[in-house]
Amino acid sequence: MRLSEAIEKFIEEQGGLRKWAPYTKRGYRIDLQLFATFAGRKGREDDLTSRPVDGTLGAMFTEENTRAFMVYQGRLEAETIRRRHQALAGFGEWCVKTRRLERNPMLVLKDDRPPRPVRLPQPFSVEERDRLMLLEGLPAWELMARAIMRYAGLRVGEVVKLSWKNVRLGRPGQDGKIFVEGRKGGGKGDRHRLVTIFPDLDQAFRVYLRDASVQQRQLERGLVLVNTRNDAVREDTLRERVSLWGERADVVDCHPHRFRHTFATWLYELGIPDATIQKELGHGDIKTTLGYRQVADTAHAAAMQQAFAMLAAAQAAGVEGTGISGVVIQDSFQAAGGAS
């Protein structure tokens, strides 16, 4: 089997088994094809005009080639190196498991994988959040998707697969709930969970359901998000639409997962306990949840610093006593993202 054929077979099998999102498949394909190109140009790696050799899996995917490839990646950022290391290691495990190779060539590099970078969540600021939520002229399904991401914090895959049978709107004295079905294959989103429907989301659902065309598509498809052509909304489509929202609202790096970050930090601002937030988000590890608290605490501290600085400036300018302090603190706190 040729290396290129093995790569495609790996992505096809593992992508289906683990329910990889389209962008995950693309990432694996890019990283593994880069290795194939590198190995196919062995000794002339910088000669971009030459055609790489597409040799057999056993001849190309070797310890020598994997080591040389990872050394060649040394000029890149640690996160990129880590991702390519992971792609090759996973490909090697699959080759051994499917008896295409006797040994995983990446085992010699198992201790060379860069550590996972510490990345804090990136919620939208209050100003960004408001601009996004005030965008007008969006189709009904986009308005609904925006509300679900903002007030329920669902992952993009969970949003597009949400069905009406898993949505229970609130009743007097009883909160509504969304039942999020965990995806098969392990990894993120593999746990079933119940997510509370907050009042703003409950209202959005009810407004959405007043649309006769939505009611018809609800009966025909059963999915919450169905476009005007009666087709299910794809993950890539939602990502593209959210990116366009960012362009219209002047929000840099606007993608669906930032709505999830925003929802999580908002829960902390409301004073909801760690364990409850962990359940709402479906985190397997409480450490992941605590990262959002760190962001919320940082925003709160920054807001208080700004508030006291404004108060000191006002007092220096001769403003009497503390009569304005409450207004100053409240306004600056909201401007810094400490309240919603």
C-alpha cells in the first residue's frame, strides 16, 4: 500500500469511528500529507519544484523519516509541532493495529512531544457580546443558533444536531432543559448532560416556534436548526456564518466556541458553583471548568482597578465625597466585562 493511500484510509476509518468534525479531518490530512511530501523529497526537502515520491508505507513511514521530519518542524510554534506529532503518532498506532506495520515509527519520539500549551478561554467582551447579539437581518435559524450558543454554551456539533425531542421548555415554577446527547467514540462531548434553559433562551425558542415555516420543518426534520431549503445545517456552515457575524460586528476571531467561553464566564459572574458549571458544560475534568473562573476573576479584578482609578481621578479633580463612587464603579465594572 502506498503511503498516500494509507493516509486516506486512516482518515476515513478513524474519522468515521471517532466522529471527527470536518475541520479535524482536514487538520489530520494536512499534517500527514506534509510528512508524505517531506519523506518523498528526502534529501531535497527545500526543493519545492521537484515532485515527491509516493512510495510504499513501509519504505516511507520509518523512524528515520519521522525523526527527520520532526526536527525539520523545529522552526514552528510549539502547538503546531505538538499537533503534527500527535497526527503521526495516531497514524502509527492505526498502522500497527491494522497490521500494516509491525512497529509504530513514532515510538522513538514519544518523549519528544511538546507539552500542551496553557490556553485560557477567550470569551467575548461585554461590548463584543452586545454587538453580536444586536445584529439584525439574520435568518430565523441563525437567530436561534446564536441564542443557543450564547445562553446554553453548546458546542457547534451539539447545536447543529439538536433535535426538538431533546428540548423541554419551561413551565411555571419549573426550568426548561436541553438534553445534550454525548457523541460516540470518546473525546470532547462524549457525555450526556442536561443544560438549563435560561429565560432569554426560552423566549428565543418560543419566538422561533411562532414561525409557520419553522413549525413545518420541525414536523418534517425534527431538528431545531433547519435552513430555508429544509436542509440540516452543517457545522462548517454555522462556522462560516458566525465568522460573518464577527465581520459585521467588528469582532476579531469570531467563532462558535467563543460563545461557549462567554457562556461559561457568564455563569461564574452569576455566582453559580464550580460543580454546577462543570455539569452544564459537560466537562470531564473540573480543571477545565476552573479555567473559566480564572478568566472571570481576572476581569473582575481589572474592573475594580479601573473603578478605583476613575474614583481617584474624580476626587483629585475636586468631586465631593463618595456620592459618585457607586455610579463610577458600576459603569466601569460593566465596561470591563465584570457584569452582564
